[in-house]
Amino acid sequence: MAGSDRALVSGIPELLLLQLLTRRSMYGYELAKAVRVASRDAISIGEGVLYPALHALEHKRLLRARHRSIDGRTRIYYEVTARGRARLAHLTAEWRRLAGGVAAVIGRPRHV
């Protein structure tokens, strides 16, 4: 599974970004904050991961970027495309399958 370890870990930002962006369009900083809040501070996506991931998703036509001027600042808002929603469905099903497998192995926490 060594080869898929990297794919599994690298697929987490894609899954989270697509999921959050199905709820509403957001710009980069707002999206990074949404990941932290939604994960209860368990996951933090830094700029070095966030922006390359957003650009890759846009390149694959899973996201659409739109420039908006707000209070004199131009921000790039991202929204999920139909293709992105299909990819999200696939990623979600795969994540649930893997999470179920992990849960089966580690079992329930034991009370001491």
C-alpha cells in the first residue's frame, strides 16, 4: 500500500475543498478557515497546499474561478462544476470505504 499512501493523503485536500465548495463559493483564505472550522481544528491547509490544489482542481475543470471586486479588493472565488460534483461523489465513496476498513481494524475504544 506504500504507493497508495501518498495518494490517500494527497487526496484529502481535494475531498475537503470540493465538499466545502459545494456549500458555497469561497476565496482562498476563507476556504482555509472553513477547513479548520469544519474539522474542529484537526486539519489546517496551508497556502503551500491550498493554492496548488485549487489551481490543479481548476485545471482539471473540477472548479471554476471567478474574480470579484469587494471593497476595492479583487478576490478569486471558487465554485464546484458538475464534473467536480461527480469527482466528489467518487472521492466520498472511496473515503467512506477506507474509513470503514480502518474502523474495522482498530475497533471501538476500550474503556479502562
